[in-house]
Amino acid sequence: MANWVKVHPLVVRITHWINVLAVLMMVTSGWQIYNASPLFQSFTFPESVTLGGWLAGAIQWHFAAMWLLALNGLVYVTYGIVSGHFRRKFLPISPGAVLRDISNALRGRLAHEDLSVYNAAQRAAYLVLILALVLLIATGLAIWKPVQLQALAALMGGYEGARFLHFFAMSLVVFIVVVHVVMVALVPRTFPTMITGRLRRSS
Ligand code: HEM
């Protein structure tokens, strides 16, 4: 007999897909803004993967998507803390378990029997991803208003320091998202659960 198990709550599913759209717009418009004044002189992003057409267009996309990212993120994080979702899904976590699961994943030996429970590598990846997004928003605010938010900018080594940290946090987010999407492609059964929220389990 088949029975259905609830895997992802509705709030998590809605905020996840809004977040995918917001991150995509933020990253690609951010690359266009970067190209107008590159941090690393010899490196620019190919025009074909940027959004906005030119500096002013990209800034408009970046600021519009910023509200979506920040407000949607606020809903997700508030829900995650208040409902106990973060505690249930991401904890407990230990460095030993994370290293063991990463090593198992690299050797193709990670078990995926129960998709309603994240393994330690997933827990670590999602937690670092959420923290990197918070760092992206905080460094973005410092770059946006370096005079009004002097204290925040000073914490990051001033305007230039905030720019480097913003780029570093973007790179970390892009790296984890690429690994995340590859993992979803390797275990495609996880994909429909992030849409329907349910998993069919035969017993
Ligand atoms: C097309 C791109 C993406 C696809 C197909 C995708 C798919 C998925 C799937 C299927 C899960 C559930 C994994 C499981 O049950 O084992 C998941 C969870 C998650 N994804 Fe994505 N994802 C994408 C992009 C992103 C992006 C851009 C971010 C953030 C920057 C992100 C952050 C997360 C987080 C934090 C979770 C855990 C959610 C929770 O349980 O609270 N994903 N994703």
C-alpha cells in the first residue's frame, strides 16, 4: 500500500521558488554592475549571462529584485525559526557527520532512503547558503549606503572591504547553488517534493 509523507511545508516551497527567481535576477544583474567597474581588472563576466543591458538598467533590476530577496528571505527565516522548521530539518549537525557525508557523496555512497530527512552534508550546505545570503544582503546594504551605514561598512573594512566581501559571498552562493542543482539532478526524486510538498512511500 502507498502512503503520502509530508516533506516540505507550503511556506518553504513558495519562498524557495521565489528565492530562486530573486537570486537569479540579483546575481545576473550584479554581474552586469561588476562589469562596469571590475574588482579584478583582468576578469569580467560574459555579457550573455548578465541582466540589465547596461549599468543603469542592471542597477534597476538589482534594486527591484533586492526587495523580493530581502522580504521573501525574512518570511522564510522567520517561519524557519518560529515554527521549529530549522531546528527539525537542520539540527543536530556535527563537523564529523558533515565530513563523513561529504566523503560518502564524493564516492557516490550517500544513502537517500528517507527524503524527508536531510543528511549532514545537506544540512551544512543549506545553513552556509542561508548565512551567505545574509552576508550578501548586509554587505550590499553597506555598499548601497556607506555614509548612512558607516558602522556596518566599518565592520567590513570600509566600502572597499564590503565590495570584496559582497563578491566573496556571491561566489559562495553561486558555488553552493551549482552543487545543490547537480545534487537535485543526481537524485531527481527530490524535485517534485519541492513542488507538491509530498513524497509517496510504499509500505
Ligand atoms: C533551479 C534551481 C533549484 C532547484 C531545482 C532546487 C531544488 C531544490 C529541492 C528539490 C530541494 C529539496 C531537497 C530535498 O528534499 O532533498 C531544495 C531545497 C533547498 N534549496 Fe533549492 N533548488 C534550486 C535553487 C536554489 C537556490 C538558488 C537556493 C538559494 C540561494 C536554494 C536553496 C535551498 C534551500 C535553503 C533548501 C532547503 C529548504 C528547507 O528545507 O528549508 N535552492 N531545493
